[in-house]
Amino acid sequence: TLVLYTPDYQNEQAFSGIFQSHLQTVSGLIEAHFAGYFLVEVGCGKGRFLEHLYEAGFDICGLDPTYEGENPLIRKEYFTREQNLRADGIILRHVLEHVQDPIEFLMQIRDANGGGGRIYIEVPCLEWICNHHAWFDLFYEHVNYFRLQDFHRMFSRVYRSGHVFGGQYLYVIADLSTIKSPVREQEDQFCFPSDFSAGLVAWADKLKNKNSPTVVWGGASKGVIFSLLMQRAGAVIDFVVDINPAKQEKYLPSSGLRVYAPEEVKGLLGSCVDIVVMNSNYLSEIKQATDNKFNYWTVDYE
């Protein structure tokens, strides 16, 4: 209830070529399993993926209250059961982790869609978070976390499932008519690794015991949580960088750190600078953007 998803909400990642490559992978999955379908993307964000699918020839529309543009294919509103979607396929990318009751939400989509349809779901992968001790990847916007096995308990018919984006995300393509309340089995029990948050203390000590400036590269949720917890532990973050123009010259929640454009920081810093890369998927892209002249540290590790 503390998070309002309005047009001011900025989570667009498609400014990155690396992320665009990920979207191409997802587009391939959609083309393979939804060819000729009329699609509805629930929670389409700023509409970039929807417009990509439209340009690829899909008949598609979308719903999202955070949408800022004027594309008539997108309605600036939340999904509700009363909308009677009636689509052949539903796209649900990075929505379900924000929903308090994901089973009820999926059942509402099923009912609004006439009781069936095929659905593509993509969410962060809890097992990746645990394996990489990504304590900074748990945050207030995500009220649910998923493993592949969870979706196989939620749907009686799964056409395909797997991992994308270097394992950070998981996806499932399922028959929406087969959604059911999952039954918990003993082997489904989940526990965090005992040393899951050990890196938090280690990173705080590392940053406190150095004299060179620290730049956090990535002003999305990972960067927000990392910077806030470093501040609380007494470490100093000198700059936060993000390539999304909508975030630049704004401030991170809670920590109040200003977000800079890459060009701004390159002009302010000497070569003796440590860049903390919040997502190792982007490391090569960040090195290229900064002429590979700084020290680069990745936070996620295995």
C-alpha cells in the first residue's frame, strides 16, 4: 500500500543494449508459442515490449497505469476482472512479484478472459538470488518470490519453462485454464542460505576502508537497496549513475542520493574510481561506456 504505480514510476530497462537483447529472446519465445494470437499485456509498463511485438506483427493491446505515451493500444489503468479481456494469449512480465495474492490475481485474469487462454509469465528467480547471495535483490516492491517448481504446482499444464537473462529471471508458458491453488509438499520448503547476507557486512567494510570515490552504477531497485544499506552501515556512496534519462537529476528513495547521467560522472572523476556494478549482466556495456578506465566491482557473485 506504500507503493503507488503512477506515470512517475520509472522501471524502464530498455535503454540498455544488453536488455534489448533479452527482450529479443523473450520475443522469440512469444513468436514460437503465440503465433497468430491476439495478445493482451497486463502491466505493460512504458509500452516498449508491447510496441516491439506490435511491430513484429502481433495483434496486441496493453494495460498499465504507469504508461506515459499516447499509443491507443495501451489503456492507462490497472487490470480488473470486469474488463473481459478475451485474448488468445496473456503477457505478464514482471508483474506477479508485485501482487500480494498471485493465485487470486491469475484466477481473476482467467475469469476475465473467459476461463482460459495461454499465458507467458516472467519473474525474478529466487534460486538465482540465493545462489548469488543477492541480499540487495530483496526489496519493498516485490512481495512474492518464485522458483520454477512453484509454477508447476500452480498450473496443471505447462507448455514450457526455463530461465532467461543470465538466469536472473524465470519464465513459464502455461494454460491459464489450469491455474489452481498449489498444495505445499515437504520438499517445497524454502530456506535462505545461512550466509546469505554476509556480503552486506563485507561490502560495508570494504567501502569504509578505502579512500577513492565510490560510484554505484544502476539506480533501479538493486542500487536503491544496496546504497541504503551501505549508508546505514556507515559507508559512503559518492555517486549513483543510471542510463535512464527519466531517473537522472532525481533522487533515490530513502537514501536521497542524486542520480547522475554517465556523461556527468565521467567528467567529474579521475581514473582512481571504483564503480560498483549492480548487475553483472551489464558489466561489458558499462566498461564500454566508461572507456574501461576505472576499477569495476560486481556485487552479485556465486
